[in-house]
Amino acid sequence: MIAKLTALKNHAGFIRYFKNTSWMMAEQFLRIIAGLLVGIWVARFLGPEQFGLFSYVLAFTAIFGGIAKLGLDGIMVRELINHPEKRDTYLGTAFWLKVLGAFLVMGIMAAIVPFTSNDATTNTFIFIIAAGLVFQSFEVVEFYFQSQVLAKIVSICKVIQLALSSMIKIYLVLNEAELIWFVLVTLFDTLSLAISYAIAYKLHKNPAFYKHFDFNLAKQLLKDSWPLIFSSIVVMIYMRIDQIMIKEMLGEYEVGIYSAAVRLSEAFYFIPMLITASLFPAILNAKNQSEELYKQRLQRLYTFMVWIAIVIALALTFSAEVLIALLFGNAYQAAAEVLVVHAWAAVFVFLGVAFSKHLVAENLTKIMFQRTLLGAVANILLNLWLIPLHGLIGAAMATLLAQFIANYVYDFFDKRLYGQILLKTKAFFMPWLIIVR
């Protein structure tokens, strides 16, 4: 073991990728912490009604934002690695496709908002944030740096944007600014990140990519990416539709209360991402050795995930009232009941993240989309049923049940996953399997 560790320490390729991953993880951790702390302060200042409106506008824009990305993210990294000599053509083509995608999205939103209950102010906020989708086109620079294993540069750009954004929000809170300024900061976030990317790309003495566009390449990229466009829309609906439906069915105040609970509940969702990213190589290695060893390690991962989530859910359940009062203030006290229910969705979220690694290992990635689609449809139908009956608690119940359906019930309808049902069930009822080798 010591010899292997020494060899890795002296392995240039391993060190390069380790540093690359470390920068990304550090940036994500800072973003989570800053987003949680500053976000709570902003929510506390704005109050439930204005924070609810702000959360609704962000959720509404996020659902359509997936279209503007055009599913190019992973594809572009792959193509830049495989065809480095065509860098400028790929970057320029993807850039202009994203610009067109942003305007397409704004056109779609303009056609849809008249059918909502939004007033003129809400729609203004939506289009201010949607304007940032144009600046999002500079993400192509991030794809280039990723293909070069230069995540450090991307992370520095994002940390600069995060620091500026956080300082401005704190300044606005201290000066008791109106909601419009917080909306404008969201637009500023995409603009400042775009400027950071452009400067970083220029400092590497790269030529201007925006002068290039290849129509045939654009058609090929869209041909490859259209399933991912649909998939990203489904994912965003799955994640944000509850806030949209609460606003339409109950009101902005209720969205604010619900969003406060969700912000705390989802604060821990980065944990399964980090754990599975760390353990996935070991799981794949076990699969190459024997199927039995693979199942044992997968069982331990499932069990570990389930019981971490249960511990977190229990902690949030028993401390919900204190946490909400301490962090958000008495105005959000109704969020405590929502948090008690919503926190338990983490059990199936954590299990689902681990399960997705199994699907990747078995090359069953189509199932990932199918179960997400099922979860999104279930979430919509359950919200339509439960919100009128139970209000915000009904929306939290809908989220919990949708996660349960997507990450557990789905397996009963696909014979390829019958073996996973047993592993997942054991994870709930046999916690000692975490330490069984």
C-alpha cells in the first residue's frame, strides 16, 4: 500500500488530475458555504413574500435556462479533446449557438408568461435574469480549460465572481436595498463570470474564437446534443416545478416559506456527490475483479448513503424550529413544518446519486433519463393533488414521494434492476452492512 501511494505521489499524470479535481471541489465547497450563509441573510432581510417572489423568478428562469445550454457542455469537452486542432471553430460555433439559444429561450418565455398569474413587475424580473443567458454563452471558455485539465483557471474565475456577488449582496442588505437590486445582481453574476472567462482566455494568448462559425459543425453538434437538451429540461422541471406550482396555486409568500425550508434541506446534497466521486474508481475496480465483490461494495455504498441521509434527516427534524428561527427569523417559522417533511427526501436523493454510479458502470445511462422523467411527472401530478389538500406540507410530501418513486419504485418496472431492489432494501434495514466486508 505504501509503495502504491508513493508511486501515485510521483506520478505526474495522477498529480495533475488530482490538483485539477481539488480546485473544482474547493470552488464548489466555497460556493455552497457562501450561497448558504449569504443566501440566508438575503432571505431574512427580504422577508417571505419578497424572497418568495425572488425564488419564483429564479426557478422560472432556471427551467428554461436548460434549453439555452443546448446540451453542449459534455459534448464540447469531448470534441475539444478529440479535435484540438479545430479549437477555434468548435468554440466559435458553440458560442454562437448558445447566443441563438438564449434569444430563443427569451422568445419562448415571452410567449408563455401571458398565461401565468404574474404581474408586470414579476415578468420584468424574469426577463432581467433571462438576459444573463446571453452572457452564459462564454461558458465555452470553461469547456476549453476543462479539456486542457486547467480547472484551476475556471475555479479562480468562479471564485472571483462568487466573491464579488457575495460582497454586493451584503452591501445591499446593509443598505436595505429594494428587491430589484438583488435581481440585477443575478444578472451581474453571469456578466462578471463571462468577463472573467474572456480575460482568462485572452491571457493564455488564444485567438478570438467568436470570429468562427461552421454551419455543418453546428448541425452535427445539435444532432448530438438534442437528447441532452430534453434531459436538462426534465431535470430542471424535476428540481424547480414545486416552487412554480406553489406560486400559481398559493402565492409568493408561500414560495418564500417553502424556499427557506428547501435551502436548508438541500444544503447537504453535495455530500453524496463528493463521496461517490471519491469511491467510484474503487467500485469500478471491484467490478473488474468479480461480480460478487462489486455487489458487496455497492451494497456498502448504498447502506452508507442511506444512513448518512437518515442521520441528517433526523437532525433536521428535531432541530427544525430552532434552526429556522435562528437562521431565518420568526417570519419564516412556518418553514419548520415543511423542513420536517422535505428533509426526508434526502434519503432517496442520496440513494439515487449512488444508484446513478451503478447505471454508469453497467452502461445503463438511458435509465437515468427515464427515471428522472418519471420523477418529474410524478412530482407535477403529486403537487396538483397534494398542494390543494395540504398546502406547503403537500408540496414537501410530493417531493419526498417523487424521489421515492424515481429512486426505488422505478426498479420494479425494469427487470435489469431487480437485483438493485434487494441491495437498496437491505440498505434500509441492515445498517451493519456498512462495515461488513
